[in-house]
Amino acid sequence: DLSHNKSSIENLTKENKIFLANSLPTSVIEVINGLILGDATLIKNGNNACLRIKQKEKPFVDYLYNIFKPFNIVGAEPGVITSLIKPSGNLRTEHYFSTVTLPLFTELHFLWYK
């Protein structure tokens, strides 16, 4: 059972990760590639990479999270980061989430960042 429970998602076996990556529809892969062309980042973490979404618009981040959630590739709900912009002293608020690490994201990391 691949529920939306964060601990079960983080502890996926290699076989389950491959199954998840192979079961993503083409439309979701296209969304991922479009996001990489924009502001999304692929982060290498150990042997595999994950996708990190970080935007100032919470509704957009929630929308993206809800695209990925049915495929069990996200864990924790979107979070918030507030940081100080120097030298203006203004605060910046960004909403974010990351996917689980998957071989698919590692392949994309190699293709996009080589």
C-alpha cells in the first residue's frame, strides 16, 4: 500500500520507486519538464534526485502538489519559507514541496544539468 503517509513514501523500495516512475502518465512527465524549464529544481540526494518546487504563489504550489499527490510521489504538504532580502530588509515568503527521490528524476537531472 503506497498511501500518502510521509514515512511510508520516504521508505519506498527501489522496485516501488521504479514502478512509480514507470506509471506516471506522459502528461505528468510533460508538466515536470515544463517546471524544470521554469523555476523547479532537480536535487541529487544520494543515488537519486527529487524535484523541488518553490514559488511565492501558494495557490500555484498547491495546484502542482495536487497534480503529483495521486501518483504518490510527494510526501509532506507544502511548507513555507520566509527569508530576509539584503540589503532592502524586506521579507520574502516562498511556498515549497519536494517529491520523493526517483530514478526518473535522476535521469532528468543528468539530461538537464550535464
